[in-house]
Amino acid sequence: MINFIKKNWLCLLVGFVIAYACTYGFYVLTSQGLTQRPLMLQMRRFMPIAFLMTFTYAFLREKVHLGYWFTFTLVAVAWITVYPVCYHVTYASTVPSFGWHFDILLGAMSWVGLALLAYSLLIFLGARITTILITVIEFLLLIIPLEEIFYFWIYKSCISQAAIMAVMQTNYLEAKEYLTGVIGYPMLLCTSFIYIALACILYKCNVNCFSTIKPVASKKAVALVMCALCVLGYGLPHGLRGSGFGDIVYDAYYYFKDLAEFKTRHANTLADLKVTLSAKRMAKPHTIVFVIGESASRHFMSAFYETERDTTPWLRSQKNNPDFTLFNHAYASWGQTVPALERALTEKNQYNEKEFKDSATIIDIAKAAGYKTYWFSNQTDIDDADTPITLVGRTADVAKWTNADAKAIKYDGSLLAYLQEIDPQKNNFVVLHLMGSHAEFKYRYPKEFTQWGDYAKSNLILEHSNSLYYTDWVLKKTYEYANNNLNLQAMIYFSDHGCLPDHKRHPDETGFKHLSVPFFCYLGDEYQRTYPEIAKIIKKHEQSYFTNDLMYDFICGLLNVKSNRYDEANSIASDKYKWNRQTLRTALGKKKLTEDVNP
């Protein structure tokens, strides 16, 4: 090894520089909005693969001719470029931050693995069998990039989870109708010709190349086989799983797996759910709006604290409005979205042993109370991390996500247009799920909403304040439209959890500022006339302590229902509410609220 390095040091050095510059440089070019940390992390990760590519070339360059590398390079370039380029072209104007290093690493790994495997097979199996095996492997590896190219050609956008889900959901007849009706026979013939031509080109190139190479068996050949198997056996599966295509397939698969289980159990839950409505009913059709915020801490909101910047002017202006109740001691049950919201949206909470898949949801209760339900979200609709929230959302009568349109700007204000779809002649329960102050803060508000700092210059604290200011504007416009057009009788807003703009999030260590969340409730005149006792109880609890995993019970109380899946002692809308600062917990039961020295 040492002698080999001494003999080939110049080739290794030049090759390393070229391989590293091409792989890492392409990663930087096709990425967007990445902070220094991931860029530095990937800078280190690309070094070993660049060295491995260089070492492979140096080891084989005197044993093979230049044409040996052609088909391997074709496979590598396809994996390195296709998905990152398609994604960049599709989402560069709408998605603030992304990077696809696994696609590049997978391409590089395939180049190394195929080169070593082919030479190893030539030693032991000969040119003919090696040609067949390598051609089959290369053809299979090229199918996915080719399909991504065809999809982009047809739809002018990167292949998505929706496309993968459509394939996973289809049957033979639907597939036939799609292929013949949408794509058409000419396109099918053209595609078939391309695949046949590709297979022929790969085979022809390989047979011409491999037949001229005469490798000699040796002990090094055994080591070469082991090396090739290790690279292919470890690198390709891991690279494929982390690649853009592998990621959406993986997420879609587990989405359907969880969905199937949720649907089975949820059917049993609905069969068991018993809801008794109040004899008192509001006379006119009305709307209740339930807004879920994201990463908003009340410590940075001027409506709740004396802050340096007036981040929530509209909500602050409602503090003295008797129709509004701002709860000053609300906390998240956890510092991450999914654990917090799967409790807030269902009867599962920190204080019982219920499972998400066996729990009734706020959508179930609203439907049972006679409301048409809507779920409008600016969050991701299908994601392995957001599956529980998505599952709840998809049970609504109408469920829409802004990212269904790849070209849409994903600011929370885009949700306002959906309100116009609501029928004012019906009783409506509307959920709006915001992106709020989710990192990266700068991409959570339009440029014209920059109140502090320079939009062109990065300042996390000021950008966070601007995101809160924009959320306040969205809440104001939601309230005004619903009040003027939908007979708004209740509006609730809370956040899943908070965040500290100048601190990095830690998955296991969450402070109380991170867990302190905003929570307010507006009640209309007709609601207060119909349910004066509930309105008084809610106002009385303005200074009460509350954790947002009890939000489901609050909604049950607000709707004035009785149910076998509702505990009035958990509802801040009930005079039976039993919790206080001494008994409530957060961080999934690990922290007492009494530990917060600055409540």
C-alpha cells in the first residue's frame, strides 16, 4: 500500500482534487439556504468518497483502458445530477432550504463499486458473464433517474411523494388508463425505445470493453472482491435510502402503513365515540376557527410580555377587548411538533395512557357536534415526521395543503384564500396550521413585512421578530374575514411549542422559554349569549395554568358537548378544571411547571 501511494502520489493528489471539487462543488451549486453547519459537515463527508474514487482509478488505470469507465460514469452522473437538478429547478423559488448530498454520494459509490466489481468478476467469471451481470446492474440503477427525467419532462416538476403515492395506490385498470390516456401510445413507444436502446448501448459498450481486458488472478483479487462487495453492499442501500427518490418512497410507504393502521383503529374509535349535544344551540350558521401556530414562544410576543419590539400589535390591541381571553400561563407538552400536536389534537395527553391511534380527535368531536370540518395547512402534507398530524387533518371533510402546488409561495398568508371556499350558510369548524416561526425565520414572511433589520442581511433575532409580526398579521386578517363573512363565533390560537432564536434546538433538553406558548380565545356575541356560563369560565381561567396537550378537552368544552371520550376535569372551558401550577407537567411529564422560575 505504501509503495503504491509513493508510486502514484501525483495521480492520487490530482484525482482527489478533481473528484472532491466535482462532487462537493456540485452539492453546493444545487443546494439552497443551507447554514454554515451543514455545509461544513458535508465538506468533511465528501473527502473519503473523493479519496476512494481516486484510489480506485489509480489502482485500475494501468490494468484497463479509458473506455472501461464509460458506463460506470454514465450511471454515476445520472444519480449525481438528475434529482438535485430537477428539485432545484422546481423548488428554488419556493423552498428556502434544501440539499441532496446522498444522491451525489450514491452516484460516486456506484462508480467505485461497479468499477471494482467488474474487474473482480472478470478475474473469476470471464468477460461474457461479467458483461451480462454488470449490464443488468447498470440498467436497473439507471431506471430511477430515467423515470425522474420522464416525470420532469411531462409535468415540468420534480417527482414527488404524491406521484409515488399515486403509483402505490393504483391498480391494473387505473395504470392502463393512465398510460394510454394521459401518456399516450406514442410516448409509451418512445419510452420503450429509449429503454431498449439504453440496454443495447450498455451491453455493447461493456462487451467491447471487457473482452479486451485480461486480468490476472492473485491474492489482491480476493481483497478486491471484498472491497467491491463492501462498497456496493453498504454504500448503495444507504445512499439509495437517503437519496431524494429513496426518501419520498420511504416516507410514502410508512405513511400508508401508518394510515392503514390508524384507519383500522380509528374506525373502532368512532364506533365507540358517543357525543351528547347541548340543548342550547346558536340560531344562525356560524364558524369556529382553530389556528395552530408553529415555534412561537409568548416570551417574544408583545401581547404577553414587555418586549423590545412590538411583535404582535394586533393581538396586543385586543388585550382589553372583553371578547378576547389571552391565557398568560400556557405551556407546550414537548418542544417538538409531532409529540406536542399528536396530544393537542387528540384525547391523548401527558396524564393518561392513551395511544394516538386509539384516540378521538378534535375533528371527530367537531363532526359529531354537527360542524363541517376543514383542514387548511401550510405545513408539509406527507412526511414521516408529520404523519400523525397529517392523519388527523385528512379526516376532515375538506383537507388542503398549500404545498400541493409546487410553484406556490409558502407564506402563511396563502391560507387566507382558502377561507373563501367556506360556505357561510353552514356551521363550520376550520383548522389553519401555520408555519409561523419555524426555522429558517427569514423565509416565514414576505420581504415587505420586514419591520426590523435588513432583509438582505442575516440576523436571527430580528428575523424571528419579523416572523412573529407576520403571524400577527395573518391572525388579524383571518379574524377580520371570518368575522365579516362567516359569522365567526369562536377563534382559538395556540402554538405547538416555542423556540429561542439565538439558541440551537436540542432534541432532549428543552427550557421553559422554549415551552412557553401563546394561547388566546375569542368568543362572539351570539356564543356568549347562548353559552354565558362557558364564556365566564373561560374568562375566569385567564390566569390559570395550562398545557397544550389538554387542547382537545378545551375544544370539547367550548363546543359544550358531553362524551365518553371527554374529561371535563381537563378542560379550561369547564368549572371542573382540576389542574394548576403545582400539578401540571411539561416535557412529556418530565418537568413540573413549578420548576419555571419566570412563569
